Amino acid sequence: MQRVLTQNVARLLALSLRTKLSPSVRAAAVNMSTLLVNRPQYSWLRELGLGEDNDGVYNGCWGGQGQVRGSQARATMAEYEETVQKAQDAWKVWADVPAPKRGEIVRQIGDALRGKIKALGSLVSLEMGKIYVEGVGEVQEYVDVCDYAVGLSRMIGGPILPSERPGHALIEQWNPVGLVGIITAFNFPVAVYGWNNAIALICGNVCLWKGAPTTPLTSVAVTRIVAEVLERNHLPGAICSMTCGGADIGTAMAKDERVGLLSFTGSTQVGKQVAMMVQERFGRQLLELGGNNAIIVFEDADLNLVVPSAVFASVGTAGQRCTTTRRLMLHESVHDDVVERIAKAYKQIRIGDPWDPNTLYGPLHTKQAVQQYLAAIDQAKQQGGTLVCGGKVMDRPGNYVEPTIITGLPHDAPIVHTETFVPILYVLKFKTEDEAFAWNNEVKQGLSSSIFTKDMGRVFRWLGPKGSDCGIVNVNIPTSGAEIGGAFGGEKHTGGGRESGSDSWKQYMRRSTCTINYSKDLPLAQGIKFE
């Protein structure tokens, strides 16, 4: 049976997230045959702690009194205020827990996620629309970051620096920022929270999470898993708080001086508004915004690597990754061959039910995305593009569109410089290395980029100061599929934030330079005499 996975009204009526549903909404839900949660094939929903009704606020206690919109709970501002206060109280407890002990709690969170990885992956697929294997893989990212954070909890800290003054020690002390607000997007409703949550926790912070309004059940399910670990260890549940809400909650978080760091993942347009609100109060922000990512294929590239890389990076998650390849730049000598191969591969992509293990490509998340897809294709045609394959909405239940390839556009065509969060690949033809590198860098975003070549000189020019200006710079691999051990993020309109690995933990802490005089004298720096 074909599942219509991304039609929000039917889905959320069938398994509603709410505080107090009105009688009319409840009647509508009951009349839709049987609630999903009561059907045998969806019994795993109860494994995640989900039921017919699901509270949308957690701050140590489950609750919620907000308005219901489309059967989705919204926290009230009073509940937001209560949650922030409880999170602040919880921080007073959590900050006193030694970092390695905090790491042990994060280890337990990772183990709890492992135990429910298939059920949670299924929920991600059901609610977001990505294929099942990607849903499970997303939960695995959270697990992997937990493992990484456990080791990091014994390593964070600053150096002891040489002091120029006798009898003095100069050290760096790192302390938590306090409350970390985390606003995540629909396309990775588990992993992005995990990147932030695991690292923030071992640094000594507490977290307040607002997930995407269109994936609220995933937020609830993840929070239930985390809350059980905290409660089992007799720790305040408000260490990992959650409010399901809309723009009003997000705005409150951005303006709230009690939020020591606001991590926002979403569009560049909204991210700019968030940044201005946070900056107005001189707050700290971590932005993960858009990407207009390019793969550059040179004449010496191994095309057996190029084709599967370009296909995976352009159609994976139906083009709804921030690292999706949107521009494919081909050297003129290989252009026609590569286009032919990729077009052939596109026609073989298995499109269907995201829960079918043979499916590689599922639906878009919303009907609005379908309209954006159609609008972008119209604009591309008007600006001189040629449709190689795709370009149509598919005649089947759900928000399915054909993966699309467009050639013939100028490198600086307005539509090419526009990030459209759909599976459209613009293929560009170039002649020289300098030209290709310049085209890569001319868009406003600077997230991910990749070249395919065997020329080692070119590789290091690509990695160097005149090469890619992106935060992720790859060679002979796709633009998507980043590992958790490296810092994830980008430059320019991508926001400049870094999450997950490397020294990203520093964004979740504040640094103090400390000078300690253990002598009986008081020498001044720079040899100054003040006697």
C-alpha cells in the first residue's frame, strides 16, 4: 500500500501532537478509520512513547496549553517562560557535574538511541518523508556524536601559556555559556539537534530545543528518550527542555538574553532575521543556513567516481539537504559524456514508498516545495536552460516530483545563483581551472564544494587561499555526507557557524584568560614601572 507520507493534515490528525484538542478535531481524528498509533503495523510508535495525544512541552514535566494549529501543539509564551526558568535552575545542578561524568550521561543517551534506532528512523521517514535508510542513518549520526562527545568530555580545556612575569602562571579557562537554544529544520529533525545537544551537554550547558513545526512528533520522541536517561540518573529533566512552537517561540529565543548561545539551522532568509535579533542584544549565535553547492569535474577526473557522486549528492533526500549538489560544473571535454551518463542514471533511480528498502528517492516534504520546484523550472527555461530530464510533478499520492537536470544556463543566471531546496541540478560548461574556481565562489553561500581530478597541484590550489571559499572543501567525493569528526558549517550567507567535530565545542563555551601571581612580587607586563 502506498503511504502518503507528507500530507500534513492527514498525518497529524492520524497521530496528533497536542495539549487539548478541541472536540471537533478529536472527532475528525477518530473518524479517520483507526489512528495510526492503534494499527498493528505502527505499533513501534508506542515504543517511542507516542500515543493518541502527545504533549508538546517538556521542562522536567510534560504538558502544554497552547493553541492547536493543524493538530500541532504550540507552547504558550507562559510555558516558554516557565521552561526557561526551569532550565536555568537545572543548569545550577548540571554545571557542578564534572565534565567526564557529564560525558557518561551523554554515553547513556547514545545507548538509549541505539536501542530505538529503527523505530526512531521509521518516524523520521514517516514524518519528514526521507527514505527509511536515511532516517536510520540520521539517528546514527546522533549516536556517533554522543560517542565523540564522551571522549571529548575528558579533553576540553585551554592551554597553560608562558608568562613573561616571574612567579606568574597564564592559563585559559573554558566555562559553559549556560542555556543553549537550539532551533532545527525539518530536513534533519534528529541529527542537527544531536550535533548541538551532545556537545553542549558535555561542555556543561543545558538545552532548550524548538524543532521544526512540521516534524513535531520526532522532537517529542527524541526528547522522551533523552528525558528517560536524565530521570534514571536523578537529574533535572529540564537539562534538555523542548517546546513545540512556531515563529513566536523562535523569536522569543532569539531575543532572550538568558539564552547564552542560539544555534539556528534553516534558511538564509530566516537566519538573517535571527542573527539581527541576537546581535541586537550582543548575544552569541551559531548559524547553519543555505548552501548552493558545486561539484567541479576536470578533464582528468575518474568518471566512474563522478557519476555516482553527482547522482547521490543531487537527488539524495530528494534534494533537501543543505549540502545537496545544485551546480555541476563540467570541463568542456567531458561535458556531453557526463551529462549523458548522469541522465541515464537518473532514469534508473528507484522512486517510491520511503519505507520500501529498494526505494532511493521519496517525496518532497510539503506542497509548498512542489510549487517552488515548478517555479524554478519555469525560471530556468526563461533564462535559457534546456531540460534534459525530469521537470514534472509525478502522478501519485504525496509530494513527488521528478529529479531534474537542466543544461545550457549561464554560470551567473539568477536561478543558478538561487538555492531552491528541491532536486534540480544545473549543469554548467567551463574551460579553465581559474574559471571553475571563480564560478564556485561567486554565489552568496559558502557551505560545501568538491572537485574531481587526479592533478595533485590542482588539489592543493583548490584547498588553498585562492581555491574554494567554502567551509567544506572536498576532493573526489560528493558535496554531501560529511563525517561527524570534522567541523560542519560554511562561510558567507551560510552563516559562519561550526557544529559537531574538531574544535566546534568552543562555540558552546566562553573563554577567560587567567593570570595567577604565586610570588611575593608584583611585576607589570611589558616591563612597565609604576612606583
